[in-house]
Amino acid sequence: MLPVHAGQECHLDMKLASFSNSSMTMQSVLRQKEVCCLIKTVHVFCDKKAQKKIAIPENVLSSLRKV
């Protein structure tokens, strides 16, 4: 993998890797001419007040199922 320096142009490709009852995982590839970095992010849906995870809202879930 290559280093990325400030000011260099690069491209980010993102895709939905998976989703479950309360989370979704995104995989990203940062590249210039070659791959510079692989990124995995997990987004967990939670209730603000209770600070506990919740099921993915149906409107979001229906969009995820289309991907």
C-alpha cells in the first residue's frame, strides 16, 4: 500500500459490505494509481436517550436491501 500526502488527489470507492438487525458495515478503498488504504466502518443505530442499540429503521432498511 502507498502513503497518501496532503494535497494529493485520490479516489474513494465505497460499498455496503453487510448489514444486520442494528448495524451496517461499509468497506472503502482509497486509491491513487494503486491502492493506498482499505477502510472498514461499522455504523450502529442507537436510541439517543437510552444510549442502546436499536433495529435499523424500516425506511433505511428498505434502502439497504436495494443495494
